[in-house]
Amino acid sequence: MLCAVARTSFFSRGSGVLLSVFYITICVAVMAAVRLLGTPEVSVLVCVAVVMVAILGVPHGGLDHWTGRRLLASRFRDSWWKLFFPGYLAVGVAVAVSWFVFPLATVIGFFLLSAWHFGREDQHRIAAKSGGTRSSAMQEHVSAIALGGLVIWIPALVRTDEMTWMLRMIVPANDPGAVEQIVFFTRSIAVFLCPVALVACVLQLRRDGQDLNAWVPVATAGIAAIAPILVSFTTYFCLWHSILGLSRLRSQEGLTAPRFVASVLPLSVMAVSGVVAAGWFVRQSLGTSSIGTMQQSLQTLFIGLSAIAVPHLLLHEWADRAQRATYRPEVQR
């Protein structure tokens, strides 16, 4: 299924190994720091998470118009943006609003979609490196959700109280029983998917155990179990998934590293400036209430992230399907 995608080299084998070494080293260092030094204040973790998402996570999704142009410009020429931007923004607004209207369905759906997207990105990386593997579509998608969601499923089982507290801070308070329902359903899903992820990890290690890329899920599982949720999620999302996605996008656009950095840097600067301005505004509005500031920051981070993430992942799955359809005739020859 992923053979055609392998024809596009998202990044070289050497740079892929370097990224794996970097990510695994960070995970080990964070786990050791948590064990030896303890956990920093939650307010510090929130600030670090927001800044890192602004620097790496926002550009990861902020360049989606490049993908939209590549998909639509051949058919709609200079009018591609008239279809792309309204549709993209409409999906994002709908997701943000649904947090207030349907919190249970929205959060569970966001967890599943995010896990699926994370896992699919890793599957494309493996296919690009090894030439792809043959497996059923159902097996690919279930494996993607299981492995890509390790930063969600493991904390749901071993850091339940922390997840419950975070969701109480994030989920709008118009449905008092929503958080308990979300945690219950997330744990139920995790009970099924964690064994699936374990089997997938073991098979991958048996097949490519000498390849450091095969150890990335193990490092993710370790940091998800040991470190606070904000730490494990930020580490995985910013220092693995976002960098992986940016590397893939650079290769697809055929840009040199300096040109790509020049394109990404303004988005990062604007995002960080926006974070600073929003933090100042919230602080002034709420006075010196650190709890109120923290709640506003967490709500903005996760609701805003979901509003960007859902159209982002739908767009990139569409792009991947279009790419596989383009290469299918060559594969069949």
C-alpha cells in the first residue's frame, strides 16, 4: 500500500538516523531528569510547551497552503486559494466550536485522528526508507493509531489522574460530566490499542532491531510512562513529529535548507510573538491568578492545536492518496 510513497525520498537515510538519535537521546535525557530531579512546576511546563509548539508545531501546519497549492493549482490555476483557504479555515473553526458543543465526541475524535496522523507519518518515513511493506489497509490504519497514539494511550492508563486534571483545565465547563466520560473512553481504547502497539513494536524490532528508527516507539512509550503528559507530548510532537513533517515538506517542495528555513522562520517569529502578546493580555485580564492564566493557556494551546491539526491531517492524507494514485500505474508495470 505504501510502496508508491517510497519513491519520494522525504529525507535521506543519514538525516533520518540523525533525527532518530536526536529524539531518542532527548527522551532518555528527559526520563533521567524526571527521575533524578523531579518534575518542574506545571506553569513552567505550560510555558515551555506553548513556546515549543509556536516555534516548531505552528510552522509544521502553517505551510499547509503549499500542499493545497500543489493539489489544486493544476486544476484551478490561480484561483486555487479561493477554494483552499475558506475550506481549511471552515474545518478549523468547526473543530474549535465543537469543543464547546460536543466535548466528548470532539476530544475522543481528536485523540483518534491525531494518533492516526502521527502513525501514518511514521509509516511514510519507514516506506521511504525501506521501499514499503505490503499489508492490508485495515492493518496499516490500526497499527498507525496504536503506535502514533502512544503519547495518549499510555498516559491514559498510567497517568490517569494527571490526564483527568489536564482535561478539567482544557475542556469547557458547560458539561461537568464530560471529562470523566472522556477519560473512561480513552482508557477503554488504550486497553485495546496498547497490546496492538506492543505487538507492532516487537515485530518491528525483530525485523529492523539494528536500525535506530525501530527504537523510536520504544523511546516514546518510555517518556509517555515516566514524564508528565505536557513533557512527553511536547517532546514527541515538536522534536519528532513536527521535525519529521517539516523535513518531508522540504523534500516535496524541492527547497534547499536555507530557503526552507527562510520560509519557516517568519511563521515561528509570528507565532512566538503571538504567544507573548496573548500571555500578556491574559495576564492583564486575569490579574495575578496563575491558575486562571494556566487554564487559559492550556485551553488556547490544545483547542487551537486541534483546530489546526484536523484540517492539517485531512489535507495531508488527501495529498498522500493523490500521490499514491499518481504512482500506481508505474507500480503495476
